Amino acid sequence: MRARRVLVLAVLALCTALGATGVAAQEATPQAAPASPQAVPMTGAPTTLTLVEHALHITNIDLGASGPSVGDMIVWGPDPLYDAANSTDTGATTQGTCVVFDATTADCLANEVIVFADGSTLQIQGIQAGSTVTSTRVIIGGSGKYRGASGTVTVSPTSDRTVWTKTFALWLPS
């Protein structure tokens, strides 16, 4: 009887080991990765688009020490975006946040979303200088007609920060 029990346990152990080996081999089989829009090579010249923001809705949030300090936030939007001539409202808006990381310069990390009149979006991230100098940010994606977009946006504020010209260099998957 004892020999039979040992034999049954040995067979169970062997079956378990073989089953585990079969599963491991199956899990190790490479699977094709799904194609993503960002993986599509961009060719040719970028599409250029210029929009002019009218900074109407700005909230400064003073966190931590009084006055400019690391962690303070600027929240904006939705602010209207006009055409390159700054004469016609395009129906697009911009909204975002900027978190200060340098209390001396007030430089901040910006996270911005452009929402176009048709519902398409562009997502933008990067450093915005605390002074009124031109900054360049990265387009990290989009939706709708901008799905899979990449590129840069150059942002130039007026000295009073009420108007921001945004010039996009967009690459779209073909």
C-alpha cells in the first residue's frame, strides 16, 4: 500500500512538472506586438500651424511658502485660440497646468491640451520659462485627426503674458 501511495505521488509530481513546463513554454512563445500610431515613421516636412492664445482664465495657486516657491501651480483655460493673424477665433481652446520647479526663475513643467472645434486634441508637455522668453515644448500625442501626432510647439508670450503665440511643427502618421 505504501509503495502504491509513493507511486501515485510520483506520477502526480511528474504530471505537475510536465504541466508547468508546458505552460512555461507556451508563455515564452513570442507574441507580435500590436502596431501603435507612434511607431509609424514620420516622413517629409512637418505641418505648420500657428494659433494665438488669449489668456483669459488664469489661476495662480500659491502652495508652500508665501510667494514663488517649488510646487506652486498655474492653471489655465479654457482659453480661446485665434488664427495666426490673431483676428478670428478658431473654436479651439487650450487648458493646462504648470508646476513650478525653480523658485528663483519660476520655470515650470507645463502639461497642456489643445481641444479643436471638431473634438480632436493635441497633448503637449515641456518646460515653460518663468520669464517672457520663447519656450519649446513637445507634442506627445493627439486624438481625432491628430491621432499619433508628434512634433514640437514653440510658445512666445507677450511681455504682459496676455497673448501667447503657439507655432506647431506637426508630424502625422501617413
